[in-house]
Amino acid sequence: MYDSVFDLLPSEANPSPLVRINSLHPLRDQLDRGESTFELFAKLEWMNPFGSVKDRAASYLLRDLEQRGQLTRDERDRDGKITKHGRGIVEPTSGNTGISLAAMASAKGYHMRAIVPEKVPEEKKVMLRLAGAEVDVLTDAMCPSPGMGEGSIGLARTYAKAQSDRYVMPNQYENPLNVQAHIETTGPEIWRQTGGRITHFFTSLGTCGTVTGVATFLKAKNPAIKIIALQPSQGHDVPGIRNKDELHVTKLFNPSLIDEVLEVPFEKAYTSAVGLCQREGLFAGPSSGLIFEGARMILERDKPAQGLGVMIFCDNVFKYISSMVKHLPALAGDHETRP
Ligand SMILES: Cc1ncc(COP(=O)(O)O)c(C=O)c1O
């Protein structure tokens, strides 16, 4: 029994689960022939209370704003109508950070305004509103580099400056607490869950809070652990993650902590996600699909005889139904013969 949903946030004592990859293990044949004992696990970040890896950064950002007295609650009448605006949050987001922040801010009585690029899937925009956020969708015309985030960051900054009595911007792209959250939660969870046996860590690059935080923690424990970042090919359409050409938006990318950055054809994010759903029972979203595909490419190339890999599965597929159907139209079922 929990006192509130906040008690479900992940920590070393309450880690998100690690689940073994079985039928789709890239070294299945080698395992069966006794030539390898390499174990591969997915860390299911969608088991976090607001549905993604971003619950970690968002809870750190919100707690910091509260502790520094930066937020005040909206005042409401009996019907829930706002009678006096407090000081809430404005944040540029590709969806997941905004959903986590909005859910937690709303539950605590703070206002949240999310600035999202147009290409964010419709489901995420609806989820943001459902979680209580006011949503500004930037059209390509308003955004200097469509989909890359600069436009959203700029607009959020403008709100935070021009209406500083109404908004404060935690800025996940620059805030060191985004990294700290992973140094203090994700890293220690993985270390403890694997009994220190991890040899390979596979993740993606978005704000880079995950890769920088987890790598900082794991490299301090054992510098031999390989940190591998998977990036989608250029011109990609995988929400939440970035190709290296888009990384200038974030200040949290630290290449010195990363052993290898591998580019994965972005279409594989979608086909891989389907494979994980159908062959492992893991309802992985496209960025998890891309990470799995990258891990597969590396393990098939290097064929390690032993070791243990952990992949971050950032969120599940439910928020990406429109993107899945766009890339794999057969999923819409229109081709099926009707009785
Ligand atoms: C679906 C998804 N995958 C991966 C990431 C990358 O995580 P990070 O921002 O910590 O690099 C994000 C970040 O928003 C995301 O939304």
C-alpha cells in the first residue's frame, strides 16, 4: 500500500524491472551451442508511475523548484475553476518529460505549460492535456529547425522571461539535475540488480541525461563497462531521441563517457518494436526498438562469449499508435479480408 503515487517513483529500493531477453536474444544460437553465456536485459522504464524514463528527471526538477520556493499553487473555487494564478512551470518537451512534470505538478496544484514541436505524436499531446498541462504546439513555420527543439526552447524561455511571475523553466536540456537523477537512481539500480556484473550499457540520446548520468555512475564503479549510445539515422522520425546533428540543443552530452555511438537505420525502431511486442511480450515503443536493434548489431558483430548487457527501454508503445501505423500501415488492419 502506498500513501500517494509519488511513492511509486523509482529508486534503488524500488527499481524499475530488468527483464531478460529470451527468444530474440541476438546470440541465441551461440547460447544454445554453449559458445556464449552473454545475458541481455531490458530495463522497463514504462513501469514508472507516469510511464517513462523521464519520471526520474522530472521528479528531480520539480522537487528542486519546490525546495527553492520557485513555485506557488493556483487558487481554485469549489468547482475547481482557477481564481488566482500561481507560479507554475513552462518546459519545452518532446512529450515524456512534459507528461511526467504535468502529472506531478497538477497533483500538487501547480500549473504546467508544455511547449511541443509539431511532429510530436498526437497521443502525447493528448496525454499532456490529460495530465493537466496547457499545450502550445509549435508549427514548423514558427520553429527554425523543425522538430529539433530550438523553437520550443526559445518559446519556453520567452514565457519564463516575459511572464516570470507566472512561469519558471527548469530546462531539462541544461539542468544538471537531469543527470543527477540518473547518477542517484538508474545507475545504482542497475548496479544492484545485476550484482555488479553489467559489462554493456545500451541507451539512446535525447537530452542525454540518461547516458551521462548512468555512465558517470557505472564508470566510477567499473571503468571497463562499455557505454553504447544508439542514434537514429539522419532525417529520422523517432520521437524523443536525437541524431548527432541534433545534439547541439542539449548541454548534457559528454562524449568522453561514451565508448561507442552507433547509427541505426531509423525505420528499424518500428519493426524492432513490433518484434519485441510479438516475440518477447514487451510492448516497447520506437526508441526502445531502436536501442534493441543497436544492441543486436553490436552483439552480432562482437559475439562476446560472456557478459551482461542492460538496455534502457524508455517507454511503451501505447503513445505511438499513430506513428506505428504511419510507418507500418499493415498494423491498421485495412488489408484484412472481412468475413
Ligand atoms: C521515448 C524517449 N526515449 C528516449 C529518451 C532519451 O532520454 P534522455 O533525454 O535522458 O537522453 C527520451 C527523452 O525524452 C524519450 O522521450
